[in-house]
Amino acid sequence: ALAGSTTSTYKVGIQQYLTFCKALDLAPVPSTKCQVALFATHLSTSLRLPTIRVYLAAVSFLHHVGGHRSPVSGNTILKLVLRGIQRK
């Protein structure tokens, strides 16, 4: 149901997320809200906010496909982290 360009971008975002989880020995799915906020912080060292948001959407999509609640939606911690990244 996703456009080709969206699918390609999501694949990159999901791969980044899986690599991040593996490096920290974290289960990628289901994820916690803090884990996703930490992922966004990690991404902020090399990516701009719009790309981080797309990668977070990919993480959300990964959870939905797996039948889990998205740790991105309604995540107050993540919202504050993204606000801080925007100010940076």
C-alpha cells in the first residue's frame, strides 16, 4: 500500500533501527517509548529532523506490520526529544 519511494526510504530507516537495536542488544519489536526516543537521539548525530521523522514512521510501520502498537504514536518523551533536536 506504500509508494515505491516510501518503501525504499522505510527500508533504510528500518535497517538503521535494526542495526541500532543490535548494537545495544535491544529487541527491536516490540519497542519501548524510551528506546525509540534513544534511537531518534542517535540519528540526530548524523541526520536532519525531516529524515529522522521518516525513519520513525518506518519504525512505527514495522510495529504495525508485526501486530504491535507503535511506540512512536503518543510518545511524549519522543516529542520532547524531537523538539530538542529541532532547536539544535
